[in-house]
Amino acid sequence: MDRQTLKRITPHPVWNVASQTYWWWYNRGRHVFLRSLSPAWRHSQQLLRQYRDLHQGQRCFIIGNGPSLRQMDLSLLKNEVTFGLNRIYLLFPELGFTTTYLVLTNTLVLEQSAPELQRLQLPKFFTWRAHSWFANDPQAIFLDTDFTGPENFCPDATGRIFEGFTVTYTAMELAFYMGFNQVILIGVDHNYQASGPANSTVVSQGDDPNHFAANYFGKGFRWQLPDLEGSERSYRLARQAYQDAGRSIVDATVGGKLTIFPKADYRSFFSS
């Protein structure tokens, strides 16, 4: 019996419960169960606790991957605390330094970039869904991130973390957990030359116009179309959480389309 026939003959309320249970198990339940048996998960929890309020009262930069990075003097960040996202490491040779931290939650990006990520020597925060690809990476720290369940801001990195439709949001939650008083966004262009249903998987057919490098999601790379509305909902949650705690997030992206956070001049954060 195929799926459509089964759905047709099953009472609607029963089908809904069964479907929701299945997808909860597939997206979250099985990962929660398996990690409870894993020494790697317990080790990550121990490491995460060392980062609580480690940077209390400091500022940090969260670096998006938009083309606008090419309009900025990124050498100014060499002595700053920085969160790099996804494939920002493609820029490291040109910069001459790495970001302080690296954050990835998208399974497709993690899977296709695993060999490159394993070679990076910096603290790396990955979703637990990717643990099998980084079992022998001593600098991989696993997070309980998911894209199901309640949409909320999660200040405790040792618990469940809502992904917020963008890894930038996860970085904001981590920065809050680490105690940063001010978060400065750059490279968060919030603008894509792509069309199609949000979160659907596509295969790149050529050079990538949406990021700082043409080979970021180059030909043949599988990636998911952005959910800009979903990420905006999450950004509002982050803005409120930071405001309630007497902290701030400002957007110093050059020419960015995001309107959730107060705008700032990137160069104003550095002495002449």
C-alpha cells in the first residue's frame, strides 16, 4: 500500500498525529536518544559550560557571508572576537587569520564541507546532527540545535537551541551565552538572487552571486533556499532578548537589506 492510499483511508486526526510523531522522531527524537548514549555529547556539554560568560561585557562581530564583505576592510578584525559562519573559512587564506569561533548548523553544508572543516584549527560549534562526520575532530563542540518546536530565543547553549532559519541566529544565541554585551553584524546582506520555496533544496548551476566568493556554493553544491521571513521573526526575538538583558545587537553591514537592528558605521568601531 503506497503512502497516498494509506493517507486517504486513515482518519484525518489519526494521520495528523502519526505524521507529527514521525517528523518529530526523524528531526529530533532520534538525535536526542542517540546522543544520550554518546561520550562525545557529554564531552561537548563539559566544554560548553566553560564558555558560559567567558566574554562577559565584551563586544564581538558576527560575520555573515554576503558579497558586501568585499566592500569592507576586514583586516580591522584581526584582534577582535569574531564568529564566522558556514564557509567563511574560504576567506581565511586571504585574511591571514581565522575567526575566533566557527558556527554551522545546516546539515547540507556540514556534509559537503566536512573534509575542509576537519582541517580547521579553531573552536567549531556544530549541530549534533553532524556528529558522525566529526567524531575524531577534537575542536568540534556539538550543540542541541533544531528547526522544529517552539520559535524562541535560547540563552543557554547547553540546552535546546532553536536554529531560527539562519545560522546567524544560532551565533547570536551563543554570543549571549558567552556574555557579550554588544554584537556587531557585518556581511548580513539579507538579499539573495534566488527564487523558489523557502528551505527547499537546490543544486547550484554555476558561480554563486549571493556570497563573498563565486565558489562559496559553486556549481554542483546542494543548498537550501533562504527563509527570509522566518529569519526576521528570529532576529526580532534576538533583539528583544538582548534589549531585556541591557545588551545590544547593531548592524554594520554595508548596504544590507535587513531592517531589524539599529544601523551602525563599521569603521566607527575602530580608532583611526
